[in-house]
Amino acid sequence: MVKIFIGGLPDNIQEMDLAILVSLHGRVETIKIVRDRATGKCKGYAFLEIYSLPDAKNIVSTLNDETFKGNVITVKISEEDTSKAPKPKTNQPFKSKRPRLQR
């Protein structure tokens, strides 16, 4: 699966509207429109999971900088966030905590 970012979406966008637009250019697996919790309106961007890298590249090349519902949208392949990835374990010995002082 390849994750795609789409920005510049109108606040009244629905998942079906986005599915229709994108599925013409590649196979879409999931759509996640980021919404405001209080109002339910779109924050202007969404993430899509695309079945294959060739489909994702086709979607990006076809839809990037196009107009959709009056807005120019930005479409790009999303870079994975490496800060949330588990850190590799080192071969250092276990360090115990310092003993607490008794008062």
C-alpha cells in the first residue's frame, strides 16, 4: 500500500466525492478525510491508501495542481513519519535506576 496526501480540499468534501475523483486514475483502498472534531468540516486535507506504487504515481501526476470543486489541490506521495517508528535496540547492558533516597 502507498499512502497519498491530498491538500487544498473544500470544507464540505465527502468521501464519495474524493473516491470518484481518484478512482478514475488508480485503485483506492482507504480514504481518511481529516475533519474538525467540533464542526465535522474538512480541515482541507486527506490521506488515501492506494493499492500499488504505479497507481499512486499515476494519481499524483494526473491530479496534482488540478482544480477540484473550485480549489486547486496538491497531491503527493506521503513520506512515512520516522519519528513514530520503533527505535532499534542497542547491545548495551541494562542500566538500573538510581536508588531512591530515604527521607
